[in-house]
Amino acid sequence: MRRRAAAVLLCLLGGAVQVRAEPSCWDDYQLIMWQDQEAAGMAGLARLGFTGVKLRGTGGQIDPASVAARHQAGLPWFVENIATDFYAPYHRYTPGKPVTWLFDAARARRQEAPEDRGVFVRVPGLSDPAWLDAVQARLTDVVRRQMSDRPLFYNLGDETGIGDLSANWDFDTAPASLRTMRAWLQTQYRDLDALNQQWGSRFGAWEEVVPELTDDAMRRTDDNFSAWADFKAWMDIAFAGAVRAGTDAVHRADPAALSAIEGAQVPGWGGYDYGRLANAVDVMEIYDSGNSLEIAHGLNPALIPLHTIFETGLRADHSTWQDMLRGGRGLIVWDELNDTVTPAGEPGPRGRALAVVTASLRVVAPALIASQPAVSPVAMLYSQASFRTRWMLDQLPRGAAWSDRDAERELDDNAWRAARRQMVDRLTQLGIQPRWLSSETLEGGSLREASPRVLMLPHAIALSMAELDEIRRFAARGGTVLADTEPGIFDQHSRRRAASPLAGVAQMPQVVRPDAEPSSAAKLAALAALLAKAGVTPSLVMTGPDGRTATNVDAHVFRNGGVLIIALQATVPWGAPGQVGVQLPASRYVYDMRQPGAARQTDRLSVTLDPIEPTILAVSATPLPGPTLSGPNQALPGAQVTWRVGLDGPTPAEVHAMRVDLLDPAGNLARPLSGVLRVGPGGADWTVSLPPSAAVGVWTLRATDSLAARSATALLRVASP
């Protein structure tokens, strides 16, 4: 079998092939079942269009019978919960107990004995060398045993966190954690005197350094929370480092394997500093709250984000489309009611609904996945230090009652989240995709490398001197700095500065403040004018039926070489105006990627928006070519067959991601012999090995390019030997 055929087969039978010259499972949109099914149920899932299922790997233990059942069903799998006991000990399933029982016990101990600091020792510790070695050895063993089956990914842990999800807790004060924290602090301060000066402490040796815990920090009256904030920053580093260690173990065992965490939380506590965490894994199933999906994918464009779907219906359909347009690459289905398929493999009501929405998504998914977000010359800062500082200022009046807040309460809105959310929402309604920066990348010179024209600082109240220097240099080069509140009034250690460090540098217009109405056409127009003054013009201008700037419409813009893909969707279900005018910079050929038909050559469109699903357009200065197919017209069962997939003319696109479907004589899709192929200007080969039991008759190969919504077909007569 040729290399391409081997790659296709591995992909469809369970692997993520990462050689980009070859087809990859992740070139397409994935639909994965979480709940366990018997063989008949898994076969039914495959018929519904599912591309994967779960395989339990709790503690590194895998049931061979479960592997055999998945082989029989012909569905790939991901390996679940390999090291949840390490990455999520305070939120994991224990028979007969709530998932949070261990964390609940720690909180109860604190209420009974507030001075007992033993409740802040994490078990196991993220810096414990014995645990780190054991987890890496476990992951290595699992990957080596599974690598021939090419799982979709290896999940390190489900609903991971330093404590319980995104709850705040003063983990980890164990000796191993404090030792590694002190080593890290010595990279942050030139010497012990510098640390003492910053913290306001009097340690005589590094071995004496201990952080302030939350109770101690809340008793301060000088607005210097450095000894507390540095400890919190260290725990984010320890968590991301432990996750990265797991990923490294997976990659060492199999360089083509993908590591993952599931249940990623809202940016904030629990290790969810996405400036560090986004690059710690290959795949991340994310609960999209607090712009977590946009931040994680923006900070690591190579990340594969997944989304768990808990229900079906129009609102769920809207959310699923929205997630894909933000970078999502697939769904994990939570089927608690077991109504997706029957035990016999017959489709249930939920399964039929999922099949419909997934089929619609897959029409355009390959083209979107093969493209890149058209990032505008606008940078957006993600500042975890500002989150810590904002939380402390908000919770100071509550004092010791801070520990009553569980993970659900930490989902509450605050000024840090609101400012970022509304800045992002307004930019999206203008069709502007910002470039995300973390504090670390800003300090490292990303403003100079990316050369944006505008820097947006959502509630960036805590900034380091290195960040301030980069921002000042950016402004001196002519860049525009926009903030919702006075930035940098604290340093990165959460210590208040005597004066505002960016006075006269940062502008604070009303249109970027959280209290400005985000759906106001006048304020959107004012923001557009402010950006235009700075030299930022969107790829399109949208107007509502009244001729004013359209509101409640998200515009996601992607680029594929010389082709723009524009996706327009209601911000909330049923929330957008039915008719939207779209003004392009110049006359272009416009293709509706979801509706086959001839292109329109125009610089202005009138688009009728669906209240749930998006309109997705391919826009090009020249006509787009259609696909071509050439190859043999007859073969025997068991033969290897190669078709050449090409284009019938020149293309401005860098690549055409085509869905290649092989249909048997009865018109049924041969899923293991179908997939997505990326075709460049020179064409590409699609090779399959027909099974020895291939039905005699006329088979059909169909290549569909969603950019121009066009298809080509070729017939293959399979004769009796």
C-alpha cells in the first residue's frame, strides 16, 4: 500500500497523522461519543457519522475486550482519564461519593480549624518528583501499548485543576512545592534583598522564604499583595509545567501522538492561566466561558479545540456553529439519557438530530480548518496578573469568607472578564479578529514582531515594567493604545504603584468600556471610526435594514491564500436582523459555500441571515476553479486504486480542502475509504485499497470542493475476479 493509502487507513481506523503532506483525521470535523457503547451501538454511531468513541484508560489500565469491540465496530477512539488522579484529584469520580468529596473535606477542615494550614497541601503535589516520574512512566507505557492503533488523542485528565476546577484555594504549600517555588523566585529577583524589598518581608535566607496565603494577604493595608500573588503565579506555572511534562512523555513515546486535557475551565484560578496552559497540550476540550476558546486558540493557533455538547435543539445548533467558527474542531457528545443510538445500533432522536447538524458542518469544515483566521492589525492583551489583582480587590471586603466560594461562584463575572468579553464582541461584530498576546509574549517583543496598529488592554491593571516599556515603545512608533480603565496601576506582583505609568499613553474612550452598550449601532460605528483613524479597516462593512452599522451579527473572516472566507452569524439565536448589507473593498467573485451555484461578481451583497445557522461566503478577485478527477475506470476486488484529484484552472487559494467520498454500487458511503484531501495547484493523489469483499458493480468517487461548492465524479466498475 502506498504511503498515502496507509495514512488514510490509519486516520480512519483511529489515528491522527501529523505529516501535513498526507491526509489527517483532523482535516475534518470530529464527532465523538463519550459514553460507552456495546459493539452494535458503536456500529450504529458510525452509520450516524460519528468518527470516534472513548476508551477508558483510568490509571493506565486498558481492557483488551474494549479495544477488540472498537476494532469490531471500526471506530477510532481516544484514551480517557489516564492520569486524572494526578491532574484532577479534587474533582474526579469516586464510587459512592460526589466528585468534589476531597475538596469538600478540605473546606470543611478549614471551617473547623481556620489556622490549620495543612488543608493547603495538595495531594498529590504537582511538584512532587516521585509523582511526576510515575505519571510520565504511566503515560509512556499507555502510548507504547496503544500506538499501533493510533488513538485520536491521549487524555491526561478530565476536568483538571490545581484544586476543584477553577475554585481558588491556597494549594500547594507542601515542601516540594515550596522548594521549587523558591528556585523559581530566584529567577525572578536579582537577590534575596530584592525579594524582601518587593514583598515587604525580612527573610534571612532563601530557605526561609514562604508565601503569604490569602488570609494573610487580606489583612494587609498597604495594597502590596506581592507575597501572595507570586505564590499564585507559581502555582499556575507548576500546573502548566505538570501538564507539559505529561505531553512530553506522550510525544517521547510516539512523536505523532496527541496529548489532551478535557473540561478546561474559565480563565482564572485552578491553573487556568491560558498564557501558560494553551501551549501545554495538543488538544483541549474547553468549556467556552470567559472567552476561553478564543484566548487558548489565539495564543496557540496549532491547538485543536473540542467542545462538549450536552443537548440538541436550535440553541445547541447555534452554539455548535459558533464554536466551529471560533476554531472548534469537533464535538464530544455527552449522552447521559442514552438516546443517541439504541443498544441494537438504531438511531435515536438525539442521534438523528446530531447527524443533521454535523452533516451541515462538514460541508464547510474542511475549508475552514485549512484556512487561517484573517488576523487584523489589532493586538489584545491577556493579563493573568490583572485577574489576580482584580480578584483580591473584589474579595477584600469579604475577608476570610473568600474560601466559601466554590468553582461555580468563580464563574461570576468581574471587571476583568467583562472588559475583555465586550472588547472581543465589538471587534467580532466589526469583522476584526485580534491577535492575542500574553504578558510573557508581550515582554518578549511580540508587539515588535507582529507590528499591529492598535493594542487593546482589557482591564490590564497589573503590568510588569517590561510590559510597560514595550507598550511605551509601541506608542512611540505611532501605535494606538486603547484601555477601559487606567492600566498598570499595580505591578505584575499585585503591588500598587504610586502613579499611573501609562498616563498620556493609553486612551480610554467610552466605546471600549464594559458599561457601553455592546449592541448600540452608534457605538459600534464610533469604535470603527476610532480604529480607522489608527489605520485599521475591516475586510467588510455590514449595515442593517436601517442603513446603520449592523449589530448582533458576528463576522468571522478567514484567509486561504488569495481567498477570503466570510462567515456571518447571529451573535445570539434569533438575535440578528434578517437582512444585512455587506460592502466589500472592491468588486469580487462571491461564492455561497453552503449553497451550490454560480458566483456573483459584486462589491455589495444583501444577505438574508438565518436566525441560527451562518451564511458562509468565499470571496476572490478571480473565479475559483472546480475539482477534476482522473483514474482507472475498472478494478477487481482487493485492488489498489489511485485517482488524481486536480483543479480545472488556476487558483488564488493556497490549498483546496476537498471531501473525497467513495460510494458503493448501492449508493452507501464507504467511510473507511473516504475522507478529506488537501489539493494544491499541482493536484494530489487519492489512493484506496478495495476490500476483497468489495461489491461487484459501479462504484462512484466524488470530490467536493466547498470553496466554490462544486463537485466532480468518476465511475469505477468493480468486476468479478
